[in-house]
Amino acid sequence: MLFRELGLIEPVLQAVEAEGYTTPSPIQAGAIPPALEGRDVLGIAQTGTGKTAAFALPAIHRLFAGALPKPGARRPIRALVIAPTRELAMQIRDSFIAYGRKTPLRVIAVVGGISQEIQVRALRNGVDALIATPGRLVDLMRQRLIDLSAVEMLTLDEADRMFDMGFAPDLKFITAALPAKRQNMLFSATMPGPIVELSKSLLKDPARVEIKPEKTPMQIIEQSVLIVPREAKNATLTAYFRLNEPERAIVFTRTKHGADRVAKVLARAGIPSGAIHGDKRQNARIKALFDFKNGRTRVLVATDIAARGIDVDNISHVINFDMPGDPETYIHRVGRTGRAGNSGKAVSLCQPEERRLVGAIERLGGRKIAMDRIDPALLAELPIELPPMNDGPDMDGDEFENRPRPEGGFRNFDGPPPGRGGFGGRGRRPAGKGGPVKFGSRSGPARFADGPGGVAKSSGGPNRPRGKGGPRKPSRGGPR
Ligand code: AMP
């Protein structure tokens, strides 16, 4: 649909074109036609959907579709828009100015924090459309400095926010003073009980237009972070696979060497996977990807760079074996699941000294992430034979494929500083936080919920976590 098909008057269309809009947004396509007919409208939409034009365009159209005002004639307020905040009212005023630039429209905003005198003088000169915050409008009404007896169109914008801010009595006072015969438009991002009541009392047979907010991958994907000492990551990964049996997973590692090592760990645990990274030959990469896409392998282990451009549908799990270097990379990684309306899970193995990064991710993603600790007893029960972790940098000298980590960031590959985190200092906060840390509490009990015990210390040789000092279980896998 094009704006031209909506039946708006030519000067409004020209202004819309000048703004660079070609097609109406869904709220506009839904609200403008009934609004032009003079019907009441209930618009359920958030900021950013184009809702301002959805009520401003038909209002300007209806102001000037008939005869244009004669020079010198009295200009009563015919369109009234009420918005919760000064900033929003000013924005709406600016939109009216932009959309009404090819018409003789006079519009002002009456808001708090600005001299009342200037606003009153402007009102005396006559305006067609008034944009107001409830408080200042009620002030002017009580002082009898404003005449609302000619209002034909009322719009309440962000009604839910106005109720949250305690403006309900002001709105009642204002609407009671308006002519009964008028068009009403009510826009609200949400419809809690009081707004449903308001819409029932205010609107007659309204056209209802609802725009469902789009969810970002960060909102759709079920995310958790497991606080895992470096030494327990292999065991945690295999335990996670055995317990959750992901259908199609990408495991991210920080380095090329790490990707190969994780693929080996998974292979030993009976979980076939393919690894892709910069050192793999093109043929090997293509094969790994082909097997993964066709479901021959359920797991792809990849570095960030190698994973670029991989477009595989229906990824059920993203597993960050290594935390990414920065929050943006995290969002990029987890966005590989939860596509096309599907759900998805992301789990990150986070070393105790990397916890700060989780806060940064939460801030960027706009939501909390459940944080758990591995249950040492659970790990001890899983008879997994694992190759040792390599403590130093990768033996083949590969560089980190990620962007360099920020100064003072999370590049701590030699384990936590003495006495903190890791095996010895478990239960302590990183420097500066103080006090014991409660893990597993944010999301309630989880599969990897922490008990009062500690993560068992690896006793050299093959890295194998144990329960609280309990006897070591016999290995299943024979000598390595
Ligand atoms: P709003 O939800 O009214 O705050 O509008 C959000 C943004 O979308 C504003 O910057 C408008 O200028 C812009 N906008 C509104 N309608 C359209 C449209 N039909 N096409 C393109 N941009 C639009």
C-alpha cells in the first residue's frame, strides 16, 4: 500500500513525501483510513512504529479537507493531543509542523517548564492543533486561559504511561470539559485494566489496530551462564550435552586450537562434532559445515571468525565454551539460535574471573541472564574421561581470533589470581566486591544448581572433576 492510496489531501501527501516516507507503517495503514472517516481509533502500539503520523496525518487532513481558514478569522483549537511528557509533546508538535508544512496549520505545545505567558499569547493568536501535557493544560483550564469548546478531535498518546504517572484525574477533568461530539483516538503501548476501562468510556465503536512489538533475539533466547572454573569446563560441557541433548548446537571457542580440543573432548564423550576455524583446510571446513547442515553431526565447534557467514537454520543451542571478548560478540553468537520465531537456548561457561562481562552483556542486551554454578556432585557422577586442559597459550601459537580484549578486560587465561575464584577461592567475589557470593540463586534451582560444597580440585593428570573430596570414580575409558 502507498500513502497515495489512503485518500489524504494533497498538501499532506506532499509533506509525507518530503519526509521520505513511501509506504505507511502497519499502525498507519490500520489507523489512518478509519480516522479519516471520523471513526474513533484504539491504537495499541509502541514508540517507533510510526504512531505519531497515524494520528497526526488524519488530524491535519480533517482540519483542512474542508474550507481553509479565512485570513483574520478566529482560529479555535479543533485538534487536541495529550501526551505524558514534555519531550513527547514537543516531538509531536514538531511532527505536526513537518506534516502540516504545506497547509496553513498553526500548532503549539503547552507543556510545563516553559513560560505560561508565551503559551497564552500564542493561544490568543489562534491555533488549530494543541499538543499538551495534562498538568499544564489543567492549570490553564482552571485559570480560564484556554478555550476547548471547539475541539473536534482528541488524541491521547501513550495513555498507559499517563496513568502510570498519575494523570488519570487530570484526563478525566479535561475530557469532561470537551464537547461531547468529537472523534477520539487513544494510543497505548499496553492495555492494563485501567486503560481498557478508559477506552470503553472514551471510545465509541473504535477501529482497533494492534501492532505486536517485535521481540529481539535477546528477548526470545533462553540464556544462562554457568560459573565454571577453567579446569572444569570440559567436564561441564560434556555433562551439559548428556543432560540436555541439544538437537543442533554451535559451540564457540576463543581459539582455533581450542576448537580442535573441544571437538576431541566431545568425541571422547561419544558426541560427534565438526570443527571449523581458520587453520582448517577449505575442504575440511566445507565438509564439517555440510555434515552439520545435513544433520550428520549435531554439533559444530567454531571460532568467531570461522562462524561468520554461516547460515544454518534451526540451531537449538549456542554454547559459549569460552566467553566472547565483548558483549557485541556475545549477541552476535547467541543470535544464531532463536531465528524465524523459533525458541533457542544459549549457555555460556564463564570463569569466575570473567563475571564482569556478564553484567556488560546484560546491559547491552537489556535483560538479566540466569546465573548458575555447576553441581560438583553431578559432575562427579558422570564418568567422563577427558584430555587435560592446556594452561598456556595454544601450543600451535595461534592467535585469538576474536578482536583484542579490552584493557583490563577478561583476558585471564592463567586462572584466577591467587586466593580468588577457581578452586581455592571459590565463593569469593572478584576484587573490590567483597562478601560471599550466592550462586544459583538468580534463577532458582537449575540443573546445574550449586550445593554448599565446592567444585573439586583437579588432581593433576587427566582433568577430572570430583565431588567434595569423595573417592575418585573408576574411569570407564581405559588408559589414555
Ligand atoms: P513514531 O513511532 O511516531 O515515534 O515514529 C518513529 C519514526 O518513524 C519517526 O522518526 C518517523 O519519522 C518515522 N516514520 C513514521 N512513519 C514512517 C513511514 N511511513 N515510513 C518511514 N518512516 C516513518
